[in-house]
Amino acid sequence: MRLSGYWSPRGGPDPAYLILYSFSITLLAVVEESPRALLVLFLVTGVPGLTLGFLRFGRMLVLLPLTVIGAFINAMILYYLGVAGRNSPVAASVGPLVVPWYAVNATIVIGLRIASIAGAGLLLSGLANPRDVIRSLEALGAPKGLVFSLAYALRLLPLLFSELGEVMAVRRQRGYRRVPVTPGDYATIMLPLLSVSVQRAVWVGVSAELRGFRLRRPLRRGPPRPGRWETLLAAALALQVAAVALL
Amino acid sequence: MAEIEAEIGEARYSTGYKALEDVAVAASEGRRVLVAGPSGSGKTTLLLAVTGVMVNLLGGSVRGFINLAGINPLEARGFREVPRLVGVILQDPERQIAMPTPLDEVLFTLENLGFSDAEERAWRSLEAFGLAGKALWWVEALSGGEKRRLTLAAGTVHDPQVLLLDEPTASLDPWIVGETIKFVRSFPGPEIIVEHKARYFLNVVDEVIVLSGGRVAARFKRPFTENDINKMENLGVDARVELKASEPQGECLSTVARVAGARLGYDTPVLSVDDFTACRGEIVAVVGPNGSGKTTLLRVLAGQRKPLNGLVEVRGRAFYVPQNPDYSFLFPSVEKELEEARRLGGRDPRPIFRALAGSGGSLETMPPFKLSHGQRRWLGIAVAYAYRPSLLLLDEPTTGLDISLYSRLVALLRSLSREAAVVVATHDARLVAEAADRVYAALEGDLVEVGKVEALRLLESAWRP
């Protein structure tokens, strides 16, 4: 039995460092245009993040190739509409269909960018418990109202799922269709959920105030001293910053 | 020495509704006052007024004098000090717990108040309340009793000088009620306990104040005589400490439901049922601690869950009314709710609702969620009635009901049992003693039929010191 500490007992880097790392990679991926630099981001962050994500979320990652295909189709439509890549050399042509380098390049850039951002997010969610992430946000200086809302959302989500199950069971019992179709069906689901949630929110607010929420000061608990994991994250980040600067 | 003194001339909500008039309550060090009364009598409002919530958070007004451990919570400056000095336990743990894990919930109080040793205190408190092993579990994974213990831990981890509790035994099994009473007894400062089940606390409080219509209807000082208890009961308070099992009034006219050789649960078995029957003509009670599988049994009978194995037979339609009536309502007004139930169920539930709620139709334009807890329960049962069930399954139907509503519920169940088998999952010893014809107990994973006297002894011995 663990009888001390704030953090969930799991290995891995400190959540505060992970948040900073994920945020930095996301920022680099958004601003960077060079495919070579983005390739570095993808290899260093995207690949491990996506691998971890695949282990945790499995089939959900099918969305990623779909996004890349969507980016390609989008680039082709823009090309054919004459909006972008008008003077781009042709990369390939299949019958009447011409594929310009512009579309290939745009697909690679967007694909690598999305994969790197997704990888950074999946690293964060895969290596840190959500509650630890929220507590770290507060330690990093996020406003207490935001942190409370996120923590309460985390408390509420499983409750809402169980309440949704209750409401669906009541609907079936009372002779309404199992799968909601019309706006009226959705209204009969949302009404009890919202009514209960609003009442609960009022009382949770009263409870929080009676336990001194308005007195809460920012927690002056900085991230702990960097260890092996944090050093690894710092090195990886330095490599990617250098790639963005040099390539 | 910490004290609670409140002399409230008048308290109004922001709507202008006058909820309290001429109510005085006082408790000094080591003294406990119980505030009882029927539903809607102003019990919870009294706590909201005394803590300053009514004025400072809800936009209402309170005229009078309040001294809460030396501060005036009606003033903004005093209200800021309330969290440091006062521990408040609310009625429903689901509406009190704000954080995702027990550790965070307890830390929340301590960090708000700036405790430098928050971490150590939090762990000590969780250990004292038997939650250290589940400190980092998601709150939803805790049982009802564990959630109540968590609210007690989070409400008192900062060592408050005074304690205010709102219906602390609501929805709890008698075993957890026993723990709660022990906790109340161990708190050294003055306490105000709002509770309609006064019977649980008569041995530990010094005074009972009964509210009715927002005013003090009667005061009783310890020791409480038989005459006092009779007067409390007449005022709608559940005060009878000694219960007597009545003779069964129903008889089995035809078997409606049977469960045999079954194991019930979700992924793993929670309850083994060797032989369970429910008949038209009878009220069958199922008792047992929180998490013992009572609700699972009802859901299996309702067809909402499948048994893991074994036989489950139900003749005709089963209708399950959940413990929280709010999930039963799908429409924005009572009228629409009743009309839809009539349309799909085939029978008009309005007479039942009007007879129970005593509204004469005035409540029907209201949203169901604005009704009182007791009225919402009636509405849930009235909806069930419309569907002409042959098996009516009620989960904790008496939670939050005062004596008057309770008596009317028992009469209704008796009347419904003539056309349907009625099965109630309950912690309420009174319901078992006065209404049940047969009783099953879910204990240590097995459902067994027990005599009423034995069931009553089981429930009553669980909470008594």
C-alpha cells in the first residue's frame, strides 16, 4: 500500500515535463514547413507516441491514414480548382489525372505534422495519468478555475456514462426505440442528463465553496528534480529544435 | 470554546420564497442537535442559512443573528472564514465529491485552506476512514458506503471546530449508518445533524428540533420519553427506535418471477441465487449491505441484465423504478410525462399521481426535476403503474421520504400488490417490519430467504452500538 505522495504510482516522466514537451512539439509541428525537419519530429516523437497509442487505443489510429488521404484529396481539389500549386511540376500522371509535386509535398507536410502532434499527445496520455496531468497543470501556473473544471470533468465523465446507461434503460423499458433517431429522441436523453448535471453542479459548487475554493492560492510545488526520463525528454526536444533550426 | 448559535427571523430564497421563519438553534462544545421534520419543512435550508451559503452564494436573504464558531457567516468576511472553522457533509455524496480520486478529494480541502502538510494529513485521513488502499481509484469505482466515508474524510480533514451534517444516512445501508453514528459520536465540537430518520441519532443527540413549514413545530430535550417519540412521529419524523415485525398481510396468489440456481453480476458473480420467487399478492423485500447485489437482482428481473448462468423466469411485464428517480423522467413537464406513460403504457397514471402527491393537478405543469424528492418518487411509481406491470421492482423506494409520505407509499404498494408482484430492494428496517410479506437477504454473496424477525434483527443490529 502506498501511503504518501501526490502522484499515481506508475513509471515514466513527470507529467509537468511531459506537458511542456508535448506543448513544445505541437508548437514546432504547427510552425514548421520543411518536410525534412518534420520528418525528424515524426521519427523522434511521432513514432514512439503512435506506437504507444496503438498499444492503448488500437483501431482508433486508423483515423490517421484517413486524415492523410483526406489531406491529399484536399490538395488535389485545390490544384484542380486553380487555387494552389498552379505552376507545380508534375510528379506523376495516371491517364487524365495529373498529380503535382505540390499535392505530394502538402500531403507529406500535413501527414508528418499531424502524426507528430498526435504522437506528442499520445505520449502524454500514454505515459501520464490524466489526474496527474491536471495536477501538473496547476503546478505550472494554470488558473485554478480551469484546473478545477478539468478535474471535475474527469470526475464527471464516468458518472455521465453510467447515467446515460440508466436513461437508455428507462427509455427501452418505457417503449421508446433503442437507437435514438429523431431530435425528440435525443431530447428525451439529454433532458434527464442535463437536469441531473445542473443540479449536481450547483451542489458541487456549494461543496467546493464550503471547503474553501475561493481561498485557494496557486500551489507552489514546482516540478521535481529531473531524472533519467526527464533528461531523455530534454535531449529529444533539443534534437528536434535543432532540426527545425537547421533543416 | 466553539459554539453554534442561530436565531433566524426570516430566510428567503432569491425567488422571494420564505423558507424559514423564527427558527433558533444552538449547540455548544460537545453538544449535538438534531433537526428533523417532514420533506420540505426547511431542514436543508436551515443549514444553507447557518453556513451563509443562502446569502453569499444563492442570492437569498437571512434576517437574524448567527454565530458560527465566533464568526458571522452572513457577512462576506465571515463567510470567507467558514471553510476553516466548519465541516459540512452534504446529503448526496454524488453532489459533494468534486475530484476524480479520493486522494484529490481530501487534498482539495487541505490545499484550498493552505495546509503545508496537506499530503501527510490527506493520507492519514484516508487511512483513518479505510480508504488509503483506494486513494488513487476513480471515485466511481467506490461503493456507496465508501463514497459516504470519503465525504466524511474530506469534510473533516482540516479539523473543523463545528460540524454540520445534512441527511448523513440517506441511501446508506445500516452497517454504514452505524459507522456514521460512530463518527458523529467521536466529533468533539458542536454538531447540527439534519436528518428525517431521527431514530438513528436519538441516542447521541442532546436536543431534537422538529421543523414544519419552515417554523419550529416542537423541541425535545434529552432524555427522550415515549411520549416525545410519539409526538415526533405525529409531526412526520421517523423516530421509533424499537420496531416490531408485523404479521404478513399478503399471500401468494400466483408466482410471477422465479430465479433458480443463478449467479448474477457483471463480469464476475456478485450474488448467487439458489431459489427466489415473487408472487402477485405479496410484497417481497430484498435486504443487504450496499454492493451486495440487490440492484443487480432487480435489473436481472427487469431484463436489463442477463444472469451469468441459471434460470430467470418472469411472467408478464416487469418494470424497474431506479433508486434515483431523476433518471426515470424523459419530458419537460409532469403532465407530458404522465400523458406519454398513458399513451405507451395503456393506463392513466394521473389519479395515482394526484392521490399520492396530493396535488389536485397543481404540480402537473412543473418540470419533474423541480418536484420534491418524495414527489419525484411518486411520479416514478405512477409512471410504472401506467404500464400495468405484473412485476414491479422498486429500488430503495423510501429514501428521503418522511413518515407521512412513507405511510402513503406503503398503502400504495399494498394496493398494487393485488395486481402485481412487488419486489423492493431496501435498507429501511421500517419498511421490512411493516410492509414486507417475505424477505430475502443478500449476504456474503448468497441470496437466502429469512424470516421477518430475523431480517429485522439483522438490519437493526447493524447500526446499533
